[in-house]
Amino acid sequence: MNDDFRLELSTEEPERPAELSEKQILVAGIGNAFLRDDGFGGKVAERLLERELPSGVTALDFGTGGLDLAYEVMRGYDALLMIDVSQQGGEPGTLYVIEPDEAEVASGIEDGEVINPHGMDPQTVLRFVKTVGGWPGKVVVVACEPTAVEEMGMELSPAVSDAVDRAVELVLEQIAELRTDAAYADSGGGAG
């Protein structure tokens, strides 16, 4: 055997090149466009797609495809930013920033439990993702107080429609924060 060749293994994790250390953020519009204000998430995602988003940011309108969203999250994002409606008791059109805590999301899918892949709300998506071990480093929900989510129709109510542009700006602010290391300091780090 030739003594000139030695293979040394290092236990240190290799440093990632700068271009790979950029945060990967998934922005997901959620909701049913046929149920009036429930289409809010899709409208905001639509507006975001008209803009040039920072590198590493992927924005998609998942509509009612909650299972598709869950599978996409499991690809390994550092952060998930969901856009949806949420009845919190405020005035219609009020915007909220909610940061679900992984510890507070129930885990497990019961044996025999039926999950409708086209009707998964954010809580169910997060429960599914947690169950299969795909939780991203940070989860943020930008939500709007709806006026009408149970009645059929393609138009947002005036209050929610007026909130779309404000929500786009709020989402962009959240993206800017999620691109920093400081955003992950209390959440255990990112996926990458």
C-alpha cells in the first residue's frame, strides 16, 4: 500500500458557500376563491407574483390544495409564510401576524382519520407537516379578518378587498425579516 495517500475524515460540518446559506422561504396563499373572503390568500399571492421577489423566496397560490402545500413544505424550507383569513373577532379587513408555535400544534394523525386534501386549513397542514417531520424553521401567518367566508361568490367583500394591498406590504416586511438570521434565533434554526 502506498503511504503517500491518506484520507482524513473531518467531523466538522463543512461551511456552506454564501449562495447556499440564503434563507429559503415559501409564501403560500391559502383559501377557496369561490367562498368570497376565503379567496383573500390567493389574491395576495397573485399580487406578490406580479412583483420581483428576493432570491430564495417562492410564492404560490395553493388555493384549497392543503396537501400540496404540506408536501411542498417538506422539500425543506427555512420558513413558511401562509396568507389566509382568520376570524379573530376584529373589524373586517384587520390584518394579523400570527406565529404558530410548533409545540402548540397537535401532532399525529389518528388511525382511520380522513383528511380532505382539498379542505386542509392551516392548522391541519401544520399538524400533517409536524407529524411527518417536515416542520420548517419558522412559520408565520399573515391573516385578514373576513366579512363573509360561508357565502358563495368570487368577489372579496369591500373591507377585505381594501386590505389586499396592505397585506402585500405586510408580507414583504415579513419576508425581509425572515431573510435574517435573527428571525430564527428563538425557533431552533432553519431547514438549511
